[in-house]
Amino acid sequence: MILVTGATGMLGSFVVRELQQRGQHIRILARTNSEPAIQKTNVDVVLGDLANTDSLCRAAHQVTGIIHIACTFTHPEVDIAAMETLLKCWERGAFVFISSVDVYGYAQWIPIAENHPLNTTYSSYSYGKVSCETLLEEAARKRKRSDFSILRPPHIWGPDPRCLTKKGLWTTNIYEKVYRSEDIILPGETQDEWSQFGDAWVDARELAWASVECLKKPLGLAANVINNNFTWHDFCTELIHITRSRSAIRHSNSGSSFFAQYWKYSGERLQQHLNFNPIYRWQDTLAEMVTLTGSFQNNSQ
């Protein structure tokens, strides 16, 4: 029995699917308001959340592996306490923790590999992730265990409407502007400038595969999980093309500083350990996201 926290979230749903395809028995921790989403899934359900210590203990009881995805994003103290509880209950099998490349903060060198310094002050989210990584590593070291993995993904995209509708995501903010045919303002006044600004992404299906693979072949350390890189200009251009929007892209140095960064990460460690060779192109995954989001919006009207 494998415990998956955050199983009703976007990534979690793909992890559950990957486990089911492999014939694994699954237990999930789910909030009561998630019940409609789990009624049709053939899994063992423990109702609760990260702030409920008792539900975490019940969920982790006698499992043979843990994939810990759930995160508050804005309350690191809850995330840290939840990790402490899960580690107390971690007895058998591998522990896979989904962290984030946000633990690095701003790049001190490119490409960013796993030996890059971690930054607890970059954001409350990065503080929580770094703290949870440290707790897992310390628990494993004290117990002389190496059956754990810390996976650090960048933007996670997949064929799920939540990638373009979940509030707070940059992709959602851009999609809403494109949907309304509003202009998109990006930094960089020349092509030489804006072609440097971009980020990295990973497909949820491939991150799910890597997460499940780590149950049987633990890393014993942290690894970046990367498909490849994109520029924000290319992302917006492709999104406008797919949606047939009338939006235009305007480049100005008054644009959001978030987009005036270039993030590039090394995926060599995971490639060597798991032979991780992603096949999805961001353009194709984006097209799937748009199609499903359109269907979702039509059905919601």
C-alpha cells in the first residue's frame, strides 16, 4: 500500500494513475471537500489534511511507501509540522518528497545543479520546501536509511485544466489575459534581450513516472526533474496562436520582474539514475492544456 498525499491535486492525480497502471494498492489523504473527486477512484481514502496530525498518522499506518506531494504553498509552518509527523510514521518502504526548484532562489550560476546553495529567504514557499528537505535528510541519516528521494521540479504542466485556471499561477494570469484578448507585456525591448528570459518546465506525466520509479530505485538525495526550457515570449506566442486570440505581445522594461529572469537547471543526475529521458514538448502539452480548459469552461457555463 502506497500513501499519496495531495492525490486530488493536479500532479497527484497523475501519480495515482501511474501507480494504478502498475497494479499498486493506493491510500490517499484527502480533505472532505475533495470527496466528489475521489468517489470514482479505486483507492483507500483517509479523510484529513496536513494540519490534522491524527489523519496523517492514520494515513501513513502500515504503508510500504510514501509519495508526499501535498503542500499549503503559503503556510510553511503547517508543511513543516506535517513532514515531521509523516517522518515519525515512516517505517517501511521508500519516501519520495516533491520539493521544488524554488529552493535555489535566484541563480548564482547556470545551469543550476543540485549542489547549488539553497535559499530559505527567497519566499515562504522555498523556506517550507528547504525545511522539509532538511527534515527528511536528517531523519534518514539518523536511521541510517537511504531509501528516500527529493525531487525538485520547475513549472509542472500537464493535460489538466487546473494548469490554466488555478489562481495564483503565472500561466493562469497569462491565459486569462489571452482569453480576454488583452495585450501581454513582457520585459526586454529587443529580441536579444527578451530571448534570454525564460524558465523550465516538466510534464506532470513524466514527473509522476519519476516519482513512482523512485519507490523502487531511491536516490538517497535530491534531483532536479526537468523536461526542457522555454522563453516567455515563445510561450505567449504559442498560447495566442493556439487560442486564436487577438492579444498582442508588447515588450517593455516596465513589465513584471518575474519574467525578467532566466532559469536553467541541470537534469543530469536524474537522467543518470533513472534513465529519465522526457518525450513531451511544451508546445504539445500546452495545446492539451488549452483544449481541456476550453472544455472545462464550456461545461461550467
